[in-house]
Amino acid sequence: MDWQVSYVTAELNKPGTVFQVQTIVFDKNSKISMGELTVLPDYSLQDFSLKLEFVLIIIPA
């Protein structure tokens, strides 16, 4: 159900918003969604710092 995340990320990425969408995964390898969309993650769990500030986490199921 990867398409559900696309609705919210489209809204968050609209011009004029204060949000910056970034992705985090287990490793830095590119991921291919069910809809064949390839995503290169911004962070892996190994290089992610809890010192980064974030206001929202979306975990697709």
C-alpha cells in the first residue's frame, strides 16, 4: 500500500510549506515501491542521528 504515503508527501512537498520530506530505511540501497517507483533513501538507520529535528514520522504498513 505504498500509494497511501504518496498523498501525504505530495501535500507536504507543495510550494510554500515549511516541511522537507526525507526517507530513512534499514540500509542506503535504493528501494522500489509496489508501483515501481524507485527511491534513494536519505538516511539509513546506521547513519541517522536522533539529534535531527523532526515533527512527523510516517511508517507505511
